[in-house]
Amino acid sequence: MPCIACAETTGCVPLTSSIPSLIPLLSHTSPDRIVAWRDGIAVTAAQFLSDVEKLVTMLPASQHILNDCHDRYHFLVALSAILAARKVNLLPATRTAETIRQLLSFAPDAGCLTDQPDCVIALPQTAYPSPAFFEQTGSDSLHAFNIPQIEEDRLVAYVFTSGSTGLPIAHRKTWATLVRNVQMEARQLGLEAGVNYSVVGTVPAQHMYGFESTVLMPLANGFSLTSAQSFYPADICNSLAQVPEPRVLITTPVHLRSLLGSELPLPKIEVMVSATAPLSPQLAQQAEQAFHAPLLEIYGSTETGQIATRQAALTPEWMLFPTLTMAQRPQQDESDQRMWISGGHVETPMPMNDTIEITSNGKFLLHGRISDLINIAGKRSSLAYLNHHLNAIPGIVDGAFFMPPEKISGEVTRLTAFVVAPTLEVSDIIAALREKIDPAFMPRPLYKVDSLPRNATGKLPHAALAELMNQLCSEHSPSEHKP
């Protein structure tokens, strides 16, 4: 057999084993399959590939490009064009000035592709083209329908951690890693590949969960995404109503609470998916009853991608993706209780930052982040455990415990709690907590607030809670709201 590199039949080593496998850019098998919905208008696979081909010619010259497109379809086209041009997407957790300064230390050549007219990101900016640009003729992509084939080891993006404990850390994501992860996600959620599910998201595409579930999962499984990031209840219902069944809602606990409290007519959906913050069994049960559909929760991280799911209304146990293995390392120190995840799409074994209890083969319980463990007067608990009991109190709309800085300075720890509970008095909440948690962990003080400072993905940044505590401390006397 002749060598594929030089056509000689002898004297050289075949190179077939070193050639990476190819994975198509999208799994939509015909030109008229729907890739996206924009304001109720379908975008076909052929149109999508044409848009990608045209955008390649408009990309910044830099090798590293911050994808700041907020319209989800724009983000998808930008992601694909950057990939096709053999450039790299940069997906930082935030867009603050400090984050961008740190980003430049990692990629000094970084440019920004944005669809925001008022973008203030301090990088050389390229505007996402207007619709007129994509309507121009001159491309035969609509007729050829040539799906780009991407090497499995092609670098797609650097996704950054939040940097809450130091500088943001860049995590390298290859095409095979991402595709295998979201194909397994679809299987774990019970979604059949090739069925044109309409995926509606309430989380931004730049966030790891939104990136995987609202952009890559539709692309790699033949589904369709919706362009809008629906945040308010009316917007979510409108986005769902504008697309055909079967529908999938990718959301967060904070958006679910808002949606269920709106009393709006809820469109029919096939399945709901939640992540970014713990989902209480009570909220899960309410959502399933309201939508008459299952609600599945996803567990994962920026480092590992998605690794497990559970139906919180039925069980506290998580089901690990079948391609993955979770275990302690053979030579691990006895004081180190971390679990490590390996196999499948996790190219390098990674330590988990959560306290995990394996209950059976492929199943486990989460007991909160290792950094959230609390030791007060010799008694141990976790913020996740305390938040669970706080949010389980009837009448609590939202709530969170907060560990103040005294934990670091070595002084006596006094937990603080913030609650959104319009119909409850502080005394009611304290009485309910006393039935559930040890007195050592009772909040001192407990504040009622109008809302918690959650970000766009429903998370509560530690810095935002610290700022809220400082603000409230200056407004109230030291004894106010203490149990």
C-alpha cells in the first residue's frame, strides 16, 4: 500500500495512525435542517454555513479573539468562523476591566468581536457585521452545503475560571472534548440525536454552562437554538412560544423561581435543565408540576465540563456520565479526601473541589465545596447544607448564608444570612432554622433584603455578598436582626 505522504510503496512508515479523526462542524444532515430561530424565523443549516464562511473574511487579524456576541446565533456564527479560521475563542468568566487586563497577560494579541454597539471592552474591537453584509451574494455555500470537517484535537477555546481565589486560570478546550461532552449530555438528558428539539436558554453563551448546553449541544446533536437570551418571565414564555415543539428549556434556579412566581401561562416543553446553583427539591417539584415535564440538574465545572445529572425532585443522588470514572487516587494522602474525575471527554484526570460521597456504582452525593466547609466550636457543616435548609423554609423566595472575613483572621466565626421573604418575619425564619440546624451555625445577624446580588447565570459572587453585608452593616445597628 503506498504511503499517503509520498506515494512510495517501500522505505517509509505509514502515517495513518498519526492523522487525527475528523468531526463535522454540525450534525444537521441536510441543507434545510433548522440550526437556529431568530425572532421566530428559522435559520437553515445552509444559511448558517454561508454566514460562517462570510464572517471568516471579517475576523480580526489576531490569533486570539474574545467572542463578545450576546445574540446567541451571532455567538454561534462567530465561534464557528473563529474555529474554521484556525483561530482561538477566548471566553473569560466576566468582562471587567481587571479581567481584561489579566486576559492580555495571557494573550497579548487578543482582539474582540462584538455585536454590542456600546461595548467598552479595552481590546481592539471588530463589530459583528450587519444583516446586509450576510445578504450579499458571492458565495456558493447555499448550493454546495459543504460541512467543514474539524480535526478532533483542534483547539477551539480557552475558557477561564472566575479568578475568585487568584488570577483566572485558562482551560484548553479541543473540538473532540467539547463535542463528546455535549453529545453525552444529550443522551443523559434523554434527548435523541437528530430530533429537532428547540433549545431555549436563559443563560449567556459565554458562560461554560450556556456555552455547552445552549450552543454546542444543539450544534453537535442536530437540534436548533434560539438567538435571544431570555431573562424575564415574559421573555422566557415568549421565546418558548415562538419555536416549535419539542422544546428544551436551559435555565437556572433563580430564573425558575421568577418564572413560577409570575403566574403566566407556561408553554409546553419536553424537558427542563438547570445548573449554576443548587436546586432545592421543593423548587424542582414545583417546576415539574407547573410544566408537566421533568427537570434535570447538571453538575460540572469549567475544568471538567459536565459530568453528571440528577432529577432533584426524585433523588439527591447524582448519576455520573457512563464514560467517566470518579475515585480517589491510589497513592492519595489520607488527609486529602478529594475525588478525581477521568475518562471520556476529560482528557487529563482532574481533582474535584467538592466534598463527594460515592453511594453506589456511578452514583454519588454532593456535600458542598471543600472551601465552603465550616468549623465552629468543633462542629462541622457546609454552606451548601445550610443554604439547603434555609431555602426549604416555606415563604423563602431566595436565601444564602455568608461566611464573613473573620474566618480568615482567626476570630470567632459568626455566620450571616440574607433572605428574600416578603411574607415572613425574621423571627419566623429563625424559629424554622432552629428546628433544622445546630445553634452554632445560626446566622448572626440575619437580614431581610429585596433581592440577592446574583449575576446573569444565577450565581452569588462572594465579593457581591461581602459588599451587601458591608452596606447592611452600615445601615443597621449591631443588634438589629440578630437571633
